[in-house]
Amino acid sequence: MVAGDLFNVPDHVIVNDLTDVVNKILEIASLPEYTRNDNDQSVVEICITRVTSAISPATSTPRVIRGCTRQHLRLSKCNKA
């Protein structure tokens, strides 16, 4: 599965597996190398985007955001050519 395939997963599947999805996002974001791994950060960003589009803003979105903001994230530096 490629990241774009996540947008083909029906909303109800994501909502039904929300606990597992959030736990996997948190697992990836908790890895020691996460802040230096652009690929993992992109995966988490895509997953959060997909989850938030599948659920009502009033339900679990704050939980996902709280979980992800517990990480000590920093802006990645852009390499200028």
C-alpha cells in the first residue's frame, strides 16, 4: 500500500479501527529517530490528514492532536540548492 491508497479506504473502516490507527501513528511518532526521519514524518502527516477527514471534528481529532503534540517535534530545515 502506498500513502495515497489511504484515501481510498472508506471512512467507516478508519473510524472502526481508530484506536489501532491512532496507536500506530503514536508508535511511529515516538521512535527516537522520528524527528530526523522525513519519511516517517510524512507518513504521520498523511495518516493524520486521512484520519481527520474520516472523523467528525468534534469526536477524536483532539485526541490525535494531543498525542502527536506530546512529541518534541521541530521544524525540518530546508536544503537550498
